[in-house]
Amino acid sequence: MDCNWINTVLFGNIEIVIKKFKVVAILGPTSSGKSAIAIKLAQDLNGEVISADSRQVYKNMNLGTGKVRGEWKKIKNRKVFVSEEIPHHIIDFRSPRGEYNISHFQKDCFKAINAIINHGKLPIICGGTGFWISAIVDNISLPQVKPDLALRRKLNKKTAVQLFEQLKKLDIERSRSIDCHNKVRLIRAIEICKKLGKIPRLKKTANSKYQFLQIGIDWPQEKLDKKIKKRLGNRWQSGIIKEVKDLKKKYGLSWKKIQSFGLAYFWIPEFLRNNIDEKQLKEKVFLAERNYARRQRTWFKRDKHIVWQNQYPKIKISVKKFLAQ
């Protein structure tokens, strides 16, 4: 199926042909089933998946991030992460000791889109990190603020709660959409606010090269809560606590660094240090996931271009119509 379309515009008496490439984005809150749908679409429509998840970029962080099961394979001189025979990009490739931010993602994502198109495949972005998806779909110009290492060292001494309160005073709007347990993001947001006064309302520009279809996956709150509980139950059984222990051992990460990744990674170290018991751990992780899903919803609901649909047959029809335009 052709993933491209041709558009012509007139400049004076000269007709200019503009060729755009089709890109699909599957998005929504955590545990909504995005990955399964993205993989199914890729299987049916000759596509490859690009992960838009700020934590799935890191190696050995699998259960805590909900990363799809897969392995690295060499395909036609390309080394790619493959899940259910579908190549995945921007996933499982960075050490958790380092940093990977939205600027890195924007650059890598456009590169991945071009590579997939050059292989005659359909790029399918999949994830729940709304800011990252917006950076691509809306072609956002990101604020160029260099890291302030002295400020970061100072802020890193504070708890996530203290950082969140500080960000609320600096920029209440940004605080409404950020993961309040993710110290890395909180520190970066404060860093930008300190430099620019507040995080600028980001400039969106039309992309002359790509045409996007955004499909949002969502469920009523009660059903989504059940999905979150079921998914967490599988993670406990699969050894998520051991995964956190292994992260500390393999990479020499401090508990503070592990907690900076948020959600389960924030609370499991508290359990391992005997600050909370197992019952409290499971309850706090569920509430953290649930609250995160709500923040994701809040972010995505602002975008009126998103088509909300959770039934795969209807999603497939929408995508095929988009590609046929």
C-alpha cells in the first residue's frame, strides 16, 4: 500500500508538486493496549513501529516500563529490535546511566521515519509520552537551553515532591502535565523555567514533509483501572522487584537515580529499603499508574485532531482510508 500522497499548489503561474509521506501515531494512557494495536497494524499494513516512550529507550528496564517482549536481530544489514516479527525503533538501546531527552527523541524519530519510508514501510509511532508525540506531529520548535550542571546538582538534592512544588510556583501549566515523581523531567522543567522565566508556549509549525493520522486508544475509567491492575499483577509475577535490584547491581545506579524514572521505579526502592511493606507498595504503584494515566488523558484530550477509537477493525479501516487519500 502506498504511504505517500501528492499535492499541487500554485505559486503565480507555476504549479509546484508537494509530496507528503504518511505517518500513523497510536497513542493513549498507560495499559490501554497501544502496543498490541500498533504491532497488529504493522503486521497487516507493512509497517514498522517507533516507540514514543521516555523510559522504554533504556536497556534492562522492561517490566517497569511495559516494554514489548523482543530481541535484537540483524535484518538486511540493519540491527533492529524485533517484537512479533515487527522491527521497533527508539527502544531498548540506551544505558539507564545516561540521559535521553525530548531533543534526542525528536532528532532520532524523524531519522527513523525517513529510514522506514526508504524501506517502503509505513511508520507507526506508538506511545504514551504526549509531549514527545507532539514534538513530531506538531513539528515543535524546542527551547534551546543548555544544561546547568550546578543547578542540577542543587536540585537533585531535593525530593520529587519538593521539585514538583517548586515547578508549580514557576509554571503551573507545565506542572499539570508532568510526571510528578520523575525527577529528571522535573529538574529539566525547572532548569528551563530558571533560564527563560517559564517554559515557553511551544511554537507549532506545519510539516511540509509528513501527513499524520493520530489514533487515541482509551477506555472508561473503571475498565482502564482493571487493565492497570491486571497488568501490574503480571509485572509482580514476572519479577519487577528483581528487575529493580538488577538495575542497581548491573549499572551501579543509586536508589535516587532509579527513583528518578518514576512510577514503580520510584516506589520499589522504598520497599527494598523497608520504608513500606508489600501491600503498601502495590497500592502506591497502582495509584501512581492510575494518576499517570489521568495526566496522559488530560494531555491528549487537548488535541482535537486525535481520532478516538479502541476497536481494532475500525482502527484498521481508518488507517486504510488515510493511506488511500
